[in-house]
Amino acid sequence: MKYNISQCLSIPVLLGITVNTMAQDKNNIRLTDKQSIPRVVAAMTAEEKVSLVTGMGLRIEGLPPGILPPGDPKDANIPEKVPGAAGRTHAIPRLGIPSITLSDGPAGVRIAPFRNNDTTRPYYATGFPVATLLASSWDTALVTQIGKAMGKEALEYGIDVILGPGMNIQRNPLGGRNFEYFSEDPLLTGHMAAAIVRGVQSMGVGASIKHFAANNQEFNRMQLNTIVSQRALREIYLRGFQLAVKYGQPWTVMSSYNKINGVYTSESPALLKNILRGEWKYKGIVMTDWFGGTDPVKQLNAYNNLLMPGFYAQSQALLAALKDGSLSAQTLDANVTGILQLAIQSPAFKKYKYADKPDLTGSAAIVRRAAAESMVLLKNDSALPIAPPGKVALFGVTSYKLIAGGTGSGDVNKAYVTDLDKAMLQGGYVLDAGLQTEYARYIAEQTAQQPKPTGLFSTPPPIPEQQPDTDAINRLAKYMDAAIITIGRNAGEGSDRKVEDDFLLREDERTLLKAVSEAFHANNKKVIVVLNIGGVIETASWRSLADAILLAWQPGQEGGSSIADVISGNVNPSGRLAATFPMAYQDVPSAADFPGKELPGGSDNGNPLMGKPSEVRYAEDVYVGYRGYTTRNIATAYPFGYGLSYTTFSYSRPRIASAPGTYPVRISVTVTNTGNRPGREVVQLYVSAPAIAQGRPVRELKAFAKTAILPPGGKETLQLSVNTQDLAWFDEAKMAWVVTPGNYKFELGSNAAAVISSADLKIPKEIIAEKVSVSVK
Ligand code: BGC
């Protein structure tokens, strides 16, 4: 009979005997490389193994007792390696196992800027643009570059794993963390996540794709049951993760807080074992979201390797489970082995000598360019660009206090944020000094009156717009060339957004917009609205007041300069929407089922952080975002994929370049710059598949590509490819991805609602692209 080391360990472990007594040469065993892992596992005691799968805990000054479960008392006096990092694993020095340090997050390295005992300097990190802006680039090469800059910064600050990218689907515009996520579409999401992961990991630092899966809102997130069909799960909510695993090969995956169909994701063998490891061949580890799930034994049995941030009661429960057999030694060893495999890749293991001196200046330059390129020009009636030294009246609080990124764990402690007013002056524009002084005074006064942040997460309340008097606006309208009004929004972890005063403009914003628009239009001057927002808002009711609308998203710490670069035309914006802007909130396919409801009789057991037992039903099924609007013929304000440029483009007809019956299907198209400025175009390839009885979205994005900067008259031929799984739908009855026979239209669209031209492909008989193993419940 064959047996392996872990089987040989199981009996002593079950008896509670420490395992290292079996190892003859225990003093010489050290983690040196992959081959050493089985020996190291064999030499570990049960306590050591359990310590490895439970992190070193989280301490947050000022939180009332009882909110966070206490860590292992033995860890209490071990100083933090990187203050402000989100967590770390236990080191086992006698075996050469290092502690791995993990930090948030999607928009850069989240660490504390100030350290006790060190008054010599701050430790700032770059505030990168939010993920939604990055996705609007539709440019995987650019996003990989961002990932590299982030990874390098993490490396230089002693971090081993970045807890990002966030990649949940933006199911509803009110999702509080949408800014941390890429898109309403899984294909774009998956490729963007993979691109960033490749960048981060090329620096020798791990990434963590999160939150796996179906974590699309904040409402009662730790006790939320997401009820979703297997088809919507596979086609929408898991698909992006599947692509990110395939094309990014992340070192780690973070399971989510919620349940799917009744089971916590971190406790779901179907999700973590069968699908992620089995079907997708994922090789890395899974960690919980912070304090996620309730049963550590179920978590380890589901191969959720690492419980973060880890607390004492968990390790005690695991030791007891080893004794009573509800956790086998073999399963524990398999979880431990995963963490050791992560460890040997880490900078900590390689003893990387970080100097706490990342190249913040280099990153700032990348951030400025990436944000400018990725902004989306929603409207432009000959208002932009405006060449310096134009005279511009800047209105709106956020023109003077830019929102670089969202709040919560997706926030970054950055050295500065470049405001739009400063950047415009720097760019050679003439501003009204009186207006600038007045806004500065008003913002200082309002900020001083803001309530102190409460709880773990909080988003500061917005500062209401002050209304300059009519005479002042009229005077400005006479002598300035144009007006810019910035509208700002912020949100973050812990709560979702609201329709009133958030998705919809506030009354004070409408009044300002109207007053400025009337005065400037009466003087034949243009009005430009800049949207400095992290999530989709309503635009249809007020957009006629503006001549141009520039969607700047939350553009990172160089945001003001990036916006100024687009206003001046130094950068021709080439962003396209990664999420639909609906006409009205009621039109959103999930509007009736967001954010779900609390279950009767449920309790948070006195811990507000836990929230109350709740459920949400994804009744719109696969018709999320543009899949819903296009299929049901609902007009939108700005469709998915939409965005203007300062130039124009024409397309050749798409040509199917691959031989019939061969996969992937290869499509080529030539794009020509037909305008008079250099610019980049995003080519979007949608597929309209034959109808099926179960119903299917009218078209779905299946590939995309972006041209280089084309000079006027310049051309580029782009190649796109679509494989059988992209063409397939998920058939619950067959438990398979199925390509139904019939006619497939390969449509080139300038957005999801506007097909430019198409090519047909007949598929004569059914293709089973992939059989799957389990349902998620
Ligand atoms: C968030 C994660 C984050 C973790 C560590 C959790 O509250 O949901 O996204 O990575 O905290 O800060």
C-alpha cells in the first residue's frame, strides 16, 4: 500500500501528539524551496499548523471592546512589521517560515502614513485611480503598467500580498464599493483583473482577487444570503473570476462575506474546491475576507486555507476539531501546504531588502496619464478642448477639493491630491481669484464643522454647494470664456449609496448648475460639467444644461492634472463606459431587488459590524447592466461602452479570418482616424447568438481591443478572438457551457446599443464547450 507523509501524520495528530517528535532530523528541517515543503509540513506541530492557517489578528485603536474578536495573547507584543497593513500570517522561525504581510487594496498600498517612534518622515503611498476608471480605459497594457507600479510600491514597503484587485460585478449603481470594482460586464472585469494581477505579480508580490463571489452590495454584507441561479452565477458572477484565474494566475483569492444560496462562500466546498481548484485548476490559496464566515472547521474543509485576520477562538476550534476528527490531519496539511507555497514566493521569504523608499514620483506620472486617458467624454457640443490661457470660472466644491478615491479599505494614505484649480493654474489657465478665495474659505469653514468619523468605516458627508449670488455669476459669465462645474460623489465600504441626494443630484447642485448655465449661455459661453464620482449617477434630467460632460471618475491623486490635461486637449480622452448610465433608477434591471431585505427575527447579536441576517434575490438573472437594457429595449442616458473623442473613427467591416469550424474564431478589423486630432479608439466586439427557449441577452461583449494613438488619417488593423466558451451559454439542465447551433452575428459596436457593422458565422451543430462538476448552494 502506498501512503504519503500526511497520511502517516494523521494518527499522532488525532491523538494530540505533537508531530515533530517523529522527525529524526528535526533541527535541520527548514523551508528552502518547493521540494522542502512536505518535510516542513511533517515537522510541524499541530499548533504550528493551526497558527499558520489563522492570521495574527487585527487591533484597531479606539474600537469598543467586543466588536473585534481577540487575537492570540501570544501575539500581543509582537510589533507590526508594516504599520497599517491589513494583516499578516504567523512566522515559524524554527522552520524558516516567514510571516507574510498583506495590505489593501485596489487603489494602492494601504498602510499607515505615520509610525510611532518615527517622527522623521511620513510613509505615503500612491493613490491610484479607482478600478472603475481603470476599466474605462479598456486598455489591458495600461492596467498592467498600473499593476507594476503598485506591485513595486508594495515591494518597497515590505508587503508580500496586495489585497486587490476587487472584481465583483457592478450589479446596481448603488453598490457602495462599485468604485473598487471594474464593470457590470464579466468579460471586461476578468481581463482588467488579470491585467492588474500580471502587473503586480511581475514585481514578485502577490495579488488577491476579491471578493469571491457575488458580493455586489454592502447591506448586511456579513449575514447576507445571495440567492442566484446557477446560470447567472456562471455567466455573470463567476465568469470574471474564471478569466482572472486563467489569464492572471493570482497567488491568492479572497472569499467573500456573503452566502450564496445559503452557504457562506468561505465554507463552500463547491465554490472553493470543485469549481476554483477542480474546474479552473487554480493553484494558489484562498483567504477569508476579514472575519468572514462563522465556522473555521467548515472553512478549512472547504479549502479556504487562511482565516484572516485570524483570532484566538478560531485556532482553539481548529485544534479541537483535529482531536474530534471533524478536521482531518490531511485536510489541515493540504491547507498548510498552500500557505507554504505562497510563502516561498514571497519577498519576505526571499529576504527582499526593502528600503521604504518607493518611486512615488514615477508612479504619479503614470497615474496622471492613465487617469487622463481613461476619462469618458459623455457629451461635447464644441465646448472642449479649451486651450490655455483660456479664462475659466470654476464652480463646485469638488473643483477645489477633488475626490481622488473612495473610502474604507479601498482608500490609500497619499501624500497629496492635486485639485483642479491648482492644476488649471499650473496648466496656464486664468481663473477668477475671488472665486478661488471664496471657495477656499467656504470649504475650510464647512470641513471644520463636519462630524468626527465614527465606527470602522465612514464616508464624510458631502459639503453642500454654496450659491454665488446672481450678480457675481453674471459678472463671471461676461468676462470668463467658459464655466466648469464639478459634481462630486463619495462612497465606500460598509454602506450602499442612496437614490435621493446621491444617485440623483441634490437640490443645491441643481440650483448651482441652473444658475451658472443660464448666465453663461446668455453670454454665449460654454458650460462644462466634470463628474468626479465613484459610481453611476443620474444625468438625463440635467444634461441639457451642459455643453460638455467629462466623466473623470475618482481619478487618483493626480486627478486635477489629469482633468486639466483632457480639458486642454493635451490628452484626447479614450475612455469608454464600463457601466451603463440609465435614464432613471427604476430602469436598472436589479432596481426592484436591491439591496434585499432583513429576515424576520434576525439579530446582529449586539455587534453592529455583523449586520442582520438578510437575503437578496438576483431576480434579473443574467440580464445585468446592458444585457438587461438592450434585451428589454430600455433607453439609457449613456450606454455601456459609450464615450466620445476629440477625433472621429471609421471601421472596416469585421472579417472572420479563421477557417470555418476552427476555434477560437479570429476577427480582424481596420480602424481609421477620420478626424483631425490624434486619438485612440476602443473596438468592442459583441456577439448576438441564436435565440434559445431559456432566453438570452440580445448581445454580449466577447472581445475588445484598443488602437495605439492614431494620427489623423492613420489606420490600424486589430485582431480579436473569441473561443467556444465565450460563445456558449450555461445550460443548467446539462450542467455545461453549450454553444447552440445557428447563426452568430459578430457585431462591432461603438457601444452596446449601437452596432456599426457585423459578420455572420454559422455553427452547424451543438458544441459542449465545458462540462462542470457542481452547483453552488
Ligand atoms: C474588506 C476587504 C479588505 C479587508 C482587509 C474587509 O473589510 O472587505 O476588501 O481587503 O477588509 O482590510
